[in-house]
Amino acid sequence: MLSVRNPNLPTIALLSAAGDNGVEEDAPNGVRRPDLAGLSLIEYQIMMLARAGIQRFLIEVENIDGSLIALADRCRLRKMTVNFVQTGVDILRHIDAEDRIWVQSGQLYVQLGLIETLLKFTDNFIATIDGRDENRAFERIDINTRWAGVSVVGYDAISMLRDLPEDWSIISSLLRQALLAKVPFRPLSQQHVQNGTLTVLTGAQDFSELNRQILRRRVAHRAGYIEAYVFGPIFARIVPLIWQSPAAVTVTKFASPMLALAAVALGFGNFATAACVAALLSIAANALRLTVTDDPDGSDHVQSLSVVTWALIILAMFSSVYAAASYNDNGLFAAFAVASLAYLADKMAITGWAKQVLHSPASLALLAIIGAATVGITAALQWLMVLQLSVLIIASMQRDAEGQASN
């Protein structure tokens, strides 16, 4: 009988690229185009599971083509292990007796939050949803139940596939073995299907709708007035175009630090206003990178800037005041104060309008541009420091008043 209780977290994911009909082909040249947020579906699945902590992947395939080999190479560069399997015996070569395996059906999208929730369970399980007609894209288990496309099983379940014929589906056969061994069901709320947290992608329309959903999630509720009301609408229009070009996706990953380097150079060249403009463009490019690639360093506060970009922008600020203020310490002090207050504010529990100001590097950069062009970079940073302190004080007073009112 299959083991149900196992304290080990799943360490391996078994995915399927066999019979994958979700990737459209560009008819004129036969080139496979990205399907989901600039990635093939199987690569997107791998990236989501990797963010949840799984680093070893087995992919069920019918044939290994060049695109799959390239995928494996990209994953290895990210310290992930990808192996391709065609039979149950192939899988046994890559797992140990203590391993628990995350099993995910082909053409299935699972949002990261649901993945993280399911990975916390210490019991092996078969995730299920009910048998209503609107769930017909999911594989039926019995008259009232459908498989939600996700299971967690142990080595003993995989070992039952040792004699599986080569032309049988590994994942479907593994589900049948788990059912026969009475691995417990874990019912999922229908809400996951209704809100798109859990989706079977059956055609181009499903991919198109899911891309829109992913894009809305990445640009919505972003902290910062500029980020939310300027960058958001612009990105909503241009990101789908970027997703169609792997080269454009690559450019977005490097544009932000390059623009930040330009800001440093302009700062040392005593072009303070131009340096502030370059810093704002760098912040915009970084926000675009997050929207295009959904990198896991957050998207709703100052630290959404990569460490390199943030360090270069701070260096550009110091270089601008150093060159513009005849080496006066006042400018350096103001630059240090602005950077320090931005860091401290990011660590504080700030909500509402204050968060929209203090957690918005783009807003600070825009104010620096206006100030540098009118009163000079040193005075601009001094007034920015006053603004940051004033917002912090007012936000603190409001929080205290709300606390007293609630008491």
C-alpha cells in the first residue's frame, strides 16, 4: 500500500510535455512561439515550481527536440536539474526512496500561491474538484469528482510504473495507481477554477485570457502613484508585444542597470538633471522587467528595484551632488538622508497615500528632476528629505489617531 504520511517536502516535480498542443507554431517559418507570459507552458510551470522551492524536474516527453534541450540548458544555468522521461523505468533512475514527487498534468496552470499552499501539506494526496459541467476540462475520477491536475506521491507509487508499456501516459497511469491504493483526496474550492488560480489550457483562447490575467495581476495594486497610474497603463499595452519576442524579453532584463550606469556617468559629468532623468528611466525599465518576467523580488515597494540598480541610482545621486555642489558636504548629507529614509520607510508598515509616496522610487525621481531643473540638485534633495520626514510624521499621527478612535 502507498505511504500517505511523509514529513519530507516534495523535492521533485513530474511534468508533461507529451502531446502538448498548447504551443502554436508560426506557420511561415515553423518557429515555436512563446505561449504564456513570454515562455512556453512547460517552462512557465517549471519557473513557478522553482519559485516555490522545487529544483529537480522530470518531464514526460514523446520525443526530445531542440526546444526541450534548450529549455534544459536554461534551467541548468539557474541551478535546476531537468531530465526527460518516457517510461516508468526512466523515472526510477532519477529518484530515491525518500523522495516525494509533485505530479502535475500537462496543459495545467497553477498560480504560485496555490502551489505554495499545497506544498505545505505533509500527507500525500490527490487534489480534486467536483464533477460539475464547468469543470469538464479536468480529468474525471468518478461521477462526482474530477482530478484537479495535481498530486503529491511517494517513491512507492512511482515504483508501480516499472512495467508500464512505453506508449502509455505516465502521469495518467500514476493517477490510476494512486486511486487504486486509496491515496486520500484533497478537495479544492471551486473558487480556484472560477478566479483562474487553477486552469486547464485547451486552446489559443485560454492562453490569451490567461496572459491578460497574468498581466493584470502584475500591474495592479502596485505601490506608488507613478508606478500605478503612469507605468501600469503603458506596460499593459507594450508587454504583450515584448512577450512575442525573446530578444525583447532579454533586453528588458538588462535595460535598468544600463540606464542606471548612464545616470552615474551623467552625475559625475555634472549633468544633475539629466542624471535624474536617467535614474527615472532606469526605475521605469526595472518596473517593466518585473512586469515582463515576474521576477521574485517583489513589485510593490522600493526593494522591487534590483540590488544592482538601487546601488547605482544611489551612486548617481551622490555623484550628482558631489560634482554640482563644489564638494560641499551639504549635498552629500542630503543624498545620504534621502537614501536612508527611503530604506527605513520601506521597512515600516505604511498604508494608503503615505505608502504611495514613500514606496515609490519613481515619484521621488520625478520630484528630483523637477527640483534639479529649478533649484539645483542639492536643494532638491534637501526638500525631498523634508517631504519624506513630513509624510512619515503625518502617517504616524494618522495611525495613532485611528488607534485611539478604535479603542
